[in-house]
Amino acid sequence: MLQRITALIMAPLTLGHIAVMIYAVQDGLSASEILGRTQGSNMWLLFYGTFVVAVSIHAAIGVRVIVSETFKFVGFTLDAFAWFVCVAMLFMGGRAVLAVTLL
């Protein structure tokens, strides 16, 4: 159920991200111009922060299923691996969001 909920959250955020990328490319914005628009913006922090949290949870659940079926992991080992994936993605994605919005 949680994976489906995160998919519902990710769908409009993905469309929004694609729309922003198309806008940036068509306007010919440079990386520094894009950063100038995103830095200090609470809106982009919330948008991409929500995206990172949803993706991290969604992916960890999916990877858990794949690892379970492929390697036959069960119990604590499987749960620990899924948590590791989730926390790693939260850490890396969170760093990226903070670098783009708060610097």
C-alpha cells in the first residue's frame, strides 16, 4: 500500500519536474541561472524534498521485493537491506536538494 501511495505522490511531481526541465532547456538557461532561481526557495525545497522522500520509500520497497525474489533473503537481512537503501537514497537525495535550494 505504501508503494502505491508514494507512486501517487511521485506522478504529479515527476510531471512537474519534466515541465520545469523542458522550460529550462527551451529558454536556454545556464546552470548558474537555474541555481539562481532555485537557491533560497522554500517552494523548490518542499517540491524536491517531497520527491526525494517519496522516491526513497518507493524504491526501497521495490528493491526489497527484487532482492527477496532474486537472492531469497528473508527476515532481518532483507529488512536491513531495504532500510539501508531507503536511508542511503534519503541522504544522497537530501544533500542534492539542499545543495540546489539552500546554498
